[in-house]
Amino acid sequence: MDNIENLATRFQERIDAGEKIEPKDWMPEKYRKTHIRQISQHAHSEIVGMLPEGNWITRAPSLKRKLGLLAKVQDEAGHGLYLYSAAETLGISRDEMTQQLLTGKAKYSSIFNYPTLTWADIGAIGWLVDGAAIINQVMLTRTSFGPYARAMVRICKEESFHQRQGYEIMLTLCNGTPEQKEMAQDALNRTWWPALMMFGPRDEDSPNTKQSMAWKIKRKTNDELRQQFVDITVPQAEFLGLKMPDPEIKWNEERGHYDFGAIDWDEFWQVVKGNGPCNKERIAARQKAWDDGQWVRDAALAYSAKKSENEEKSNGIKAQRSEGKIA
Amino acid sequence: MSNKKEWPLFEIFIRSKNGLEHRHAGSLHAADPTMALENARDVYTRRQEGVSIWVVESKDIHASNPEQAGELFEPAKDKVYRHPTFYELPIELKHI
Amino acid sequence: MKDQLTKYLMMLGDNAMILGHRLSELCGHGPTLETDIALTNISLDLYGQVRSYFQYAAELSGEGVTEDTIAFLRKERTYLNVVLLEQPNENFAHVIVRQFLYDMFQSFLTPALMRSTDERIAAIAAKSIKETKYHLRFSTQWMKRLGAGTEESKSKIQAAVNHLLPFTDELFVMTAVEKEMLEQGIGPDLQSFKEDYYIKVQEVLEQAELSLPEAAPRVVKGKTGIHSEHMGYILNELQYMQRAYPQMEW
């Protein structure tokens, strides 16, 4: 028999060779656990992310915008669903994952703990938050775990309209009245820093990066991705005629990148710990949906059980008939 | 905490258009097959991805064991005579 | 006559919009992800119908009127939806029963509108009939699941039926607008399918192991612009942006 070390070496060789790992394949326990953690956190982020944006569905300013936003928030439910399914292939149930979210054992992206205060926030989220997410997600379409990579392919395909929708909202505001443009600037000011934090702690504070790279959960470090995001976004803000809320943003010819100011990591860790402006409300909303839905989920199961019982009975009769026992 | 039962998991197969086979699209939860079909329609065909849906309860799928992949699939590797390129014919020959 | 047609279009559109609004409140709060997605799909279908009706109404109204001014900038008394659809999302049972009662009504109204002498309305109806059929299937299934599910679900959905069914009488009232439409061959005689509607509703209630409440019909007049107290709050949200920032492009 193979010993664990041999298996682990062969496992890593398969990943290095670009092979995908499928759920029933042998995998190191740590690989399984890391994936359950990461995929479920990703799923939770989609689901919790529905709340700040959902906050504006009933107040969207036009029918066209309302439909666009509804469809987008619905997509997020779908994406959460795809991701939960991918995690379920590793032997954890969706209910367990939900409980981990509700009890605070599992985390989700901190950005969703900030409130959406104006319609422009919907634009800023689409542009910046989805923009940041896409950078991460495109990378993940090539990750080593098959179900995760496949979920990401589907998600990236669907998500391409989200960022465009957000940017278009911003563009409309910036081409509108001064009041609208001010609304857009304010949304950028409030969303920018939390969006930068989405890439996670600095590389030196991110001890798992090396392992994640080996498993292709990551192909670039947090800081590399953050830089990539800044480089893409600054010209987009210029196009809108908006001012970046960071006086230190400046093109660095030598590096070939934009320099930018220091992130407030204290705030980041405070929000991660649960002390952000909306952490409690987000979890309370998910808890309420869970509690209010319990009797509905139970009823559907009870009905299904009754129905299949009845079917069995009627099938029984059919079988007996064919044997001529009931004339 | 909940110790209640969860809606079972279903695997979803979608035919994207007539003439093509059903392909695995993903999975979802539903209380029964009827609901699974409806959920699949809402979850996996929102962008006109399909014209036909199959749903199968995940627990009803029998899968080969990856640990037996060697004995199952590798013996086919050296059966090159099953492929047309194995047979050498003069190049000027057409339509064969 | 053009005025009456415009009002009729608003009536049709307002029903879809107020129900679509109620459903959209649930996005992100459904009992499962799958159900959440399904309800949002219905909301999206309804809002699609809203746009078709309001765009047509805007064309008839001329200068300065758009689908959005119709949707967002009217006074409460000129919204013409039935009061049934304003009823809040008390719980999932209320959501399903409200949906079912409306879908069943639409399953009679929409085919009738497909025969409208107004080609535009006939075309909108022809497009929405498929949606209507699916919605009815969805809500009927859930009527049965909740009615014949557990004791708890049965009592919840029976309570919802008892509360909501008395509002359905209004669906069949022929207002002045609808009488005019009937005369023009644009809209049907609602009374002509009232009996069949209740037969069908009762059929489903029986399949769902529920009983038909004996409560008298509610005297409500949403179709003439007299709404429930819920309506002001719905409009408060619906109109928020257009009222707070008038005359801007979004």
C-alpha cells in the first residue's frame, strides 16, 4: 500500500502537471479542509452580498434599473448556490455551511458589512466590488479543484454584465446633474478603501499564500492582485471625471504601476472581527430568512414523503393488477 | 442549531439545443423531482441555456471509484489498433 | 376613448407592478436559495409585463410621458391595481396564496386579452401567457406542498387563504374603464369567467386539503384608485428616487 507521503507527493505532482482534482480522488485532509473553508466563504459572500444591493431593489430609480438590479442580485443567489454545491462535493452539507455562517464560525467578504446609503452605491459596488471580485475569480477558473474551477467558469460568464452595469450607472450619474455627480463621488470615496481591502491582508501578513499557490487556489499574491486592481481602476475613474479618494495615487514610471496610499488595516481587522457598520444586521437578516423558512422547508419534505408513499401504494395496486390478483 | 433534514441534492443535466446531448450543468436542492425540475429551470436556464432538463437525485448516481481508475481505464491505452491512424494506407488514396 | 385605454393599460400594468414589487422585497430573504431565485424570476417576468404596458401607455399619452413617469410619478389615487396585490408578505404562505389567486385570474384574463381587438395588447398577452402558465404551475405546486405538508404549514396557509380570498371579488368588478373596454372589444367581460375561476380555485384548495372560507367578499376599490393603507408605503419606496431627485436621468 502507498503511504501517505507518497500519496501526497503524487497528489502535488498531478497538480503541478495541471491535472484537476475531482471530489472522489484521494486528497490531503488539509486540501479538503482548506477548500471547504474557502469555497463556503466564497458562497457566503455571494449570499450576504445580496443584502446591501437588495436594499435598493424596491427603490431603484427607473424600471430598467430595477430589472437590471433584480437580475443581478438573483445571479448572486445563483452563484452562491453553485459554490455551495461545489463545497458539498467535499462532504459538507449546505445546512452545515449555513450554520457556520450564522454562528460566525465562517467568514464572508468584509465589504458587505458596509451600508449602501445612496443609489450611487449600487453603481460603485458593481464597478469596484465586482471589479475586484472578477480579478480574483478569473484566476480561480484555473484552480486545481475541478468543481470549484467549473463553478468559477460559470460565474465569470454570468458576472461579466455585473461590472458593466455598475460602471454604466456611475457613468450616467457622472454625466448627469451636479447633485448626481456628487452622489457618485461620495460613493467612490466610501467604497474605494473597503474595495482595496477585499484582496486580503498584505503578503507578509498572509501566511497561507504559499500553500494556496501550490494548490493553485491562488496564482498571484494579495498585493499583486491589489496592484492589478488599482492599475485598472484609476484610468476608469479618470474617464468618469471622479477624483480618487487617495492623494498618494500617482503613476510610477519606474515600477510601471500606480503608487497608492496606506490601507487602514486596523479598520480591516475590526470589520473582520465583526465590528463593522453592518455585520450584526447582515447575519440577523440571514438568520431571519433561515428561521422564517424552516416551516416551509419542512412542509415541502413532508409533502414529498406523503406523495411518494401514495405513489408506492398505487404502484402496489398496479403491480397486483398485472398479476391478476385484483380483477 | 438545526438537526432537521435538508432537501435532497439533485444533479442537473441540460440539453442546450436539440441535436446535442444532455450535459451535467451542476446540482441543487429540492424537496422532490418536480421541484427539482422547476428549480433547475430557474437556476440553470435563466439565460436560455437549455431546451430540456433531466434531474437525478445525487444519491442514485453510481460512480466508478477513482482508486480503480488504473485497472478500469489504462488497459485501453495501448489498443492503438482501435484508431484509424493505426492502419497505414497510401496517401494518394481518397475517401477512406 | 384614448383616455380610457390608457387607464386600462395602467390597470393591467399596476397589477403586475405592485405584485412584482412585493415579490422583489423578498429577494435575498427566501426560505431556500432555490425558492429565492424562483420568486425573483416571477418578479422579473411581471416587471417585464409592466414595461410593455407602460411603454404603450406612454406612447398614447404623448409628450413628456415615459414608462418611468407612469410607474413612479403618479399620485396614489391614480394607481389602479387591485387591493389583493398590496397585501404584505406576512409569511411565505401569504406570498404563495396571493400569487396563486392572481395567477389563476391571469390564466383566464390573459387568453381573453390575446383576442383583444387592440393588437398591441393582444401581442403583450401572447407573450405573457407562457409566463402566466409557469407562474400558476409554480404557485399551485406550493399550495399543495403547504396545504398537505405539515400541521404547521397547513394552518398557516389556511389562514392566508382565509385572509386573502375575500379580496378576490374585486378582480371581477367591472369598472367604468373595463365596461368601455368591453364595448370596444379590447377587454373581456370579467364576469364571464368568474364562476370558472372559483371552481378552479376550489379544485386546487381541495387538492391542497384546504377548505374554502365562508367569509364575505371584502368591499375594496383599488381599481378605482381607493387603496389599502399599505399602498402609501409601497409608493413611498417605489417613488423615493424620482421624488427626491426630480427630473433626472438614471
